[in-house]
Amino acid sequence: MAFNSKSRTENALKSSTMAIIEVVSNSLLSFIYRTLFIRFLSSTYLGLNGLFSNVIGLLSIAELGIGMCIKFRLYKPMGDHDVEKAGQIAGFLRRVYLIISLVILILGIIILPFAKSFIKNPEEIPSDVNVYIIYLLFLFESFASYLFTFRFSVFSADQKDYLYSFYRVGGMTLKYVIQMIILITTRNYTLVLASGIITFLIADIVFSNWIKNQYKEIFAVKTPLSKVERREIMDDTKATLLHRIGGKVLDSSDTILTSKLIGLTITGFYANYYMVSAVISKAINSVMGSFVSSLGNAHYKMTTDERLWLFKRLLFANLWLGSMFSVCFFVLIDDFINIWAGPGMLLDGFTVLCISIKLYLSSNRVILGSFIDGCGLFVKDRYRSLIEAVFNIVFSLLLARRFGLAGIFLGTLASIALTEFWREPYLLYKYEFKHKSISYWLTYAGFAALAVISTLIIRLIFNSLSLETSNLITWIIKGVIAVVVFNAIHTVTLFPTKEFKFYTNLIGNKFRKKA
């Protein structure tokens, strides 16, 4: 069969473009859905939604990182057009994910009797909601998703993420439309949740079967991996086990701790801020993270210096994009929530600052994380995520007593600063690039300083113009000002850099070709 033979640049650009379309369309639909949700239900339902999404998310610890270890091994045979080896790996991946889905189901059923214990005050639970049924619906969604993951992994390893994004646009559109119809007609949270899960499950089945037909030769391979290769995968999995556990605990702990320590209503308030920050994170991850398959291919095809220059270019774009969205989030989010959901659902300024800094840190490590995964360096970072998760829980519990909701996020920021913030660049530069990481830190510090300066100047302009946001038009004007000012400051400051000239030349060449 013919694997993807297009260049890494072409594949990455296609994936990035389609990822932007996916994020924009899904974000618009999500916003419309969330608006209707708030109108017809309440913030307490949002709190339940966020809580159980994160509780069930913790169960994917059962995946143990083995999927990442196996998928990493697909890059080379697919790059070498080795159907037999790719088929052996895909077959092993299928069997592994089947076991994982069953483990998640069993663990989820074991936790079922304790579903209410994650809620500080059970009296906040709406009278028309059965917590156990809601929990089981989220559990079923997680269980079913793993049944098709092995086929999606093959598709991704062949650098065809842009087609996967196209499918997800269609699937999510259908899901949201059906959910909104049921929400408006029934105002029943359980039915709304169930309809979305069933709709997307059907879409997964259809797309999974299409992938199966596209890669018939791979999925037809029945030869198992050798014992040596299986042992190597399991050794890597042991190395990433703690990484996986720590990462999942870190991802899910903020919402769970908020529900347990603060309450469902405040969890619902945070859910609105989280929705916007999640859209931003997803946008950046979709655009920048779409390079990960290409990076896995580049790891085998490019020299060390070529990979370092590729990283510097992508890091520059990641920092620019992540900084811009984080700054705009901080200066615009309260006005947006006020217009959209009302002043009664605003969080205090210090908490918003903490959320914004967390968004900044996570948004600006996408390319760094993609290189770590694409180059297989996750096996060298086995203890970091677990330590980070322990720090996060301990610090959040301690600081929540003093600072409330803000303390939970302060705990997260402290755990990030003490672990992944310095650890990942150290690993990448030492083992992949064979260089000191000083150039990374200078670049990062420069962008951080520009982000602070941009924020202060944008706030100063807002105050001098007396732009009090009371309607959407004024908010859009403020948004345009924020984007223009941010990019003007960065352009003036960074235009002499090698990376800036690379992108201006790239854009200029594109326009010249079209002309």
C-alpha cells in the first residue's frame, strides 16, 4: 500500500489549517451550546459536567502511557513504508487498547458507589439528576473511546491528522446540534448528555471503519510482534507509568478539588472560564501540536542541527501565539463573562490572574512537549509528572485554606514551576540537541517580558480611553486593540531575529508564488 509521501511541511501545514477550522467551528458550536445550557439549566449542572469529566479522566491512568510508547514505534516503519512491521505494531496496539478499555470499565464500576463523595455539599445536586447515572454515562463514553484509538493512531502516525480534524468537525457539529435540540425541547440534562455520547460514538464507528478500509494491508497483518519488541515496549511503559499517572492527576485535580473544597456552584463559575481557556489551549495544541507526527518522522530523517533549527522556529511561533492568547484572555475574559453570563458569575481578579498565568505556561510548552513525545524522550522523565502531581495536590490543599479558589491554582503554578517548567527544556537540549539550553531560556524570558509589557500597555490604553464594556461591540473593539497592540510591540521588538525573518520570508514567498 502507499503511505503518505508528501513532505513534512505540507502535512504539517494541512494539519494546522484544518486544526484551525476545527477549533473555530467547535468553539462556536460549544459557545452556542453553553449559552443555551446556562439559559435552560444552571451553573450547578456545569459543575457536575466538569467534575465527572475530570473524575473519569483520571481512570485513563489505566492506559499507563503504553499507547504513546507503541505509537512512537509506528513512525519509523511508516516512514520506511514497511507494511509488515506497521501491521504488527497496529495489531499489538489493538489488543492493548481492548484490555485498557475493560480495565477502565472495571475501575469505574468500583468507584461508582463513591460518586457523591466528590461533591462538598450533596444538597447542591439538582433534584432531577441521578448522580450515579450521570457518572455511568461519562464512564461509558471513556470506555467506548478506547475501542477505536488504535486505528486513529495509525492514521496519525501517517501524518494525516488533517483528515482526522475534518472528521471531528462533522462529528462534533452533529453532536452539538442534536444536544441543543434535546436541551431546548426537554431541558433534561441526562438526556442531553446521553444524546451527545451516542451521537459521537456512532461517528467514531463510521470513521474507524473508513480508516480500516484505507489501511487494509496493515490491519490484515496477523504476525505478532516478537517477544523482544514486546518486552521493549513494556520496559518503556514502565518508564512512562509514573509520568502518565502524574499527568492525569495534574490535569484533573483543579476541578475535583474545587468541587470538593469550594462547592459545585463555584465549580460551575470556573467552568465558564475553563471553557474559554480550554478553547485557547485546544487551538494552540491543534495548530502547534499537529507537528508531532512530523517531528517523529524528522527525528529519524534530520541531523541534530537541522532539528534544533526546526525547534527554534516552531518555539518562536508557539511563544508568540501562546503569549498573545494568554494576554488577551487576561485583559478580556471578565468583560466577556459579564456580557455573556452576567456579573453574578464573575470570579475575583486574583483568581483570574492565576488562571491566566496557568494558561500562559501550558500554551507556551506545546512545541516543547511535542518534541519530547516525538523524539521518545518521555521515557527519561518518568518521575517528574508524579512529583508534580503530588506537589500540586499538597500545595493546592494548603493554599486553598488561605486563598480559596485562587489557592488551588496557586498550588498548580507552584508545582509547574518546580518541575516541568525547567525539566523538559533540560532533557530536550541535553539528549536531542546536544546543546546547552541557555538559548531557550533567553528566548522564553524575552517573550515573558514582552507579555508583561503588552498587558500593562493594553490596560493603560483601555483606562485612558475609558472603555467600559457593556455590550459586545465595545468588547470586540477592546479585543481588536489588544491584538493590534500586542502584535505591534512584538513586531517592533523581534523583527531583527533570525526566526522572525524566516517567517516573513516564508509568507513573502507564498504571496509571490500566488502573484
